[in-house]
Amino acid sequence: MTVLAAGDVSPGLLGFTVVALIGVALYLLIKSMNKQMSKIKVPHAADKDDTKAE
């Protein structure tokens, strides 16, 4: 049976790849969210006053 010291174990290439993919996915999700949020038109108080005057 092989016994490893505490410093001998590392996440390796697989761990780095998983974290990198999560980072890329997060970037793409935030980019998409900002695009969708910019499409939303929020009524302002000045717009409400104009509709009441008519």
C-alpha cells in the first residue's frame, strides 16, 4: 500500500480544466445577462406624468 504525504496530492490537469470551464461558462452567462438586461425598457417617472396629462 502506497502512503502519500500531504503535499504530494494535487488537483492536476482535470481540476484545472473543470475550474477553467466553469470560469468560461460564468463569463458567457454574465455577457448574455447584460445583453438581455439592456433590452428591458423601464418606465420612468417623467413618462408616467406624460401619460396622465393626455
